[in-house]
Amino acid sequence: MIFEQWWEAIQPALQSNTLNFWQTIYKEIYLNVIKEGRWLNYLQGLGKTLEVSVFAILVGLFLGTILAILRLPEIKDMNARGKGGLKQVGAAIVRFLSKIAGGYINLMRGTPLLLQVLLINFGVFGSIRIEKIIIGVIACGLNSAAYVAEIVRGGIMSVEKGQTEAGRSLGLSGFQTMMYIVLPQAAKSALPAMCNEFISLIKETSVLSYIALTELTKAGDYIRSRTFSAFTPYIVSGLLYLIVTLTLTTLIGKLERRLRNSDH
Amino acid sequence: MTTDVIISVKDLEKHFNDGELKALRGVSADIHKGEVVVVIGPSGSGKSTFLRCLNLLELPTKGKITFEGVDITDPKVNINVHRQKMGMVFQHFNLFPHMTVLRNMTLAPMKLLKKSKKDAEEKAMGLLKRVNLENRADAYPSQLSGGQKQRIAIVRALCMEPEVMLFDEPTSALDPEMVGEVLDVMKRLAKDGMTMVVVTHEMGFAREVADRVLFMDEGQIVEEGTPDEIFSHPQQQRTKDFLNKVL
């Protein structure tokens, strides 16, 4: 292997402690990435990071959209038309759920993610054997939902009221109007903020290293504990994070441009 | 007489801000099948609110609206079913910007009338042909002029095969040179026997097309009659003042 040959080649300099700049860099790379197949550790960590992120984003989007709808003014101040007893109860339940949603958003945004992760790991699932990845998805997804809710709510409120009126005047139900007319337009205007949230989420999954989930940050940390290099393992992890987030930024940028071309 | 009444409005009141603003103060009117009723009046007179109450885009505070014999202000009534039969055209068109013209027109018929895509598109293309826009079927609303948008908005409503068409100042947001093409479509619609309620500032249209003109001011119908009665022989001072200003 060429890497081994290069490693052999710098041995004399290493022993005599006379490594030049490039030899030093190669030494670091060899020890922290190549030796004993350590690059695999990073890739496995990256795999876990991506796995948690993707599912947490999905959980966040789904739950966040529901929370956003519950927080809309029409829902918040819902009044039953007329005096039907059941309708009154229904409206009261909806108003109550809206309050709960508001409280949930404040709670999740107002406390640290790390704290939530620890609480879910040791508190909620403390006595249950469950995969760390699932705990990560639940904790990050529940947290992200609060942020997504505010982004989606902003998106929905940016859609002109006339769009809803046009939908309703055709006879579409409130739900149909939301699904076919309002949400697609809301998604478009919420896309930049949503991109931000996805990037934050991907990076913040690093707190899951606290519950011994070997994601990308933990993988780098593990290598450091083997090689005692203080910089290189973290830099490698960091570069991998960058590749993921920059790819995501580019993809969403493309999607944005495509949406802009198709209509306005 | 009562058999051909399609919309009947009784003592309609609409208050905003907990009664601080009374947009409608007891409006009663009957709309007959095939009739073109034009509502005129100064801004803030409640004419748009009146129109928007007819399909409950605004919930009336008091009063009763009967559509095809059903009291639609009754909370037990599923208003969505009745709205399918009341097309509405807005001042600002309100086309769906994320859909093509064709999709704008076929969405509701496919979802609500359970039409197949083919049937809905056939119907839509036929209507587009009638307003000379069949070549814009695949365009997005942002690629259309204001006049084209409003013509599309009209045929989008017609795709649901409504019994009544409500027009809320359909030409007010248009550049002057585009007003004509929209009014032409509306005139043809009137000639074909469509029941229409039109809120407008186009006095020429009112005079030419209306069967009946309602003059509203301060949330009430001040005077109603044939175009000739209203425009040539107005009885009320407020009607005279208004017409002096606009004509």
C-alpha cells in the first residue's frame, strides 16, 4: 500500500524528530485516518449522524406543521358557529390544544437540547432498553418541531388571505384549502429558514455523543482517545459536517431557484 | 314570484370589532334566477361585505340568507356544498400562483365533483376557448396580464358549474385598457342567462347589463330599481349625490 510505503519513508525523520511540515501533516493523517482503518470510524459516525438527522427532520416537519396549524389565529380563537353543544366542546378542545402547542413551543425552545436529550435518555427511557439512535431521533425531532412550527407558521401567514378565500369560495374545505393551496405556497417562502433549521439540526445531533451514541463528533473524539492527536480527528469530523451541510445548502438553493422559475 | 328566487337575504347585519363598526345595518334583498343584479355605492358602504356574506366568506352577525331554499346561516348546514354552486370572482383575482392555469381550473372539480382528470380538463379547455385563452392553459398566473388573470378567475369559477356568480369589484385592480376584455366576458355570461351579483364601479356596465341596480350607502340599501330608474330618475338625495360624483 502506498500509504504504508510513505509511512515507512518518514520513519527516519520521525525517529530523529526532524519531520518537515509536510511530513508532519502526513504523520497526523496516517495516524488519525489511515492506520487500522480508522477512516471507517468516521464514516460510521457520519452514517449515524445522517440517520438521526434525516429521521429527526421528518419528525420535526410532521409535528412542527401540526403545531403551526394549531397556532394559527383562526384556530387559536376558534368559536363554534351557533350553539350546538358538541360543536362548542369541539371548539373548546381545539382552543385547549392550541394553548398546549404554544406551551410546548416555548418549553422546547427555552431549554437546552442537551438537557432534553439527557432527560429523554435517562428519564423517559431510563429503564427501557432502546437503541440510542431512536432516542436521538425522538429528542432531536421533538426539539426541532418547535422551531419548524414557528417557521411554518410564518410561511402560512405570508400567504395572502385571498388565496384561502379563493379556495373556500370554490367549495374546498378548510383542510383541502390548507393542503392544496396554502401549505405549498407556505413551504416555498419558508424554504430558506427551513434550510437553516435543517443545518442547525444536523450540527446539533453532536450533543448525542453525551448519551454514548457514536455519531460523527463522538467518532472523532474516540480517535483522539486512541491517538492523542488534539486537532486532526476533530478537524476530520468537522470537514465531514461541512461536506454534508454545504451539500444540503446547494440542494435547497437549487430547489428554491427551480420553484422561483416555475411561478413568479 | 317566490319560486324563482335563488338567494333571499333578510335583515342582514354584519358588525366588526364587537359592534364598533356596523358594516351592514339590516339589508334585505331577493336575487332571482337568471337576473343580473349590480350593487353600487361609495366605498365603505358595505357593498363588498354584503356580497361576501352571500357565500359566508363573512359570517353575518344577524339575519338570514336563504340559497335555493336552504338557510345557509344555519350552523348545521355544510356551507362547502353550497359554495360549490356560488362562483366568486375577486378584485385581486386570487389565482393560485403555484399551479398552471389548467390546474387552477381543474383542482376543485376533480376534488369536489369527483371528475376524472380528462373530464375536468376537457371542460376547462372548452371554457378557456370561450375566453380566447386556450393557448395559455400551461402558463403560470405570473406570466399573465391582469385582464387575462381575471378572465381565468372567471372561468375557474365556472368550472364548478355554479348557479350564481358573485363578482367583487372584478375590474378595480385592472389597468384601464384591460377592463373591457373582462367586462365583455361578463356580458356574455349575462346573456347566457347566468345569475349574477356584481359589485362594481363600472356605471356603464351597470346601465347596460343590469336587470336591477341596488344603491347602498352606510350599510343599507338606499334605493333599488332598473338601471333607468336609478341612473336617470334617482329618487333619493344620497343616490343623486353619489351619481353626480361618479358620472
